[in-house]
Amino acid sequence: MRVKVLFFGATADEAGTNEAEIELNRPSTSESAFEAILAKFPALTTNRKPEDLLFAVNQEYVAGGESIAEDDVLAVFTAVSGG
């Protein structure tokens, strides 16, 4: 199944794009999707650990076990801070 991946902030620079489509096996979870993204875009973990990235599915943060469906929109970004 195909899903869209959006990259924000530093992850867009590292991935070399703001948006990509990836192919996932069925069934897929948010954890397996995240692993597939990191495999396709290894620069995302060149300067950080994978656990330092945030991951969302359809604009909701995910923990890892959530199901991924065809045409879902995934997002990868770093934590932001400010005041």
C-alpha cells in the first residue's frame, strides 16, 4: 500500500524533500512504517537517535502499534521548543 510522508523542519533538510510516497506491506503498523521511512531516508538518523524523532499518522502522534491504512499521511519531525 502507498502512503504519503511529510517531513518538517530539520527532517525535510535531511530527507532532501518535504514530501514523499513510500510503499508499505500489509498489514503495517506505525512502528513498521517508521522503520521503513528510516531505511529509505537514513540521513534522518545521521545526527540523532531514531527515538529523538517524532512521528504522527493523520495529524496524531503515535506510539508504535497503530494500524496504517492505504492513503494515510505520515509525518516525521523533531521536537520543537520555544517560549
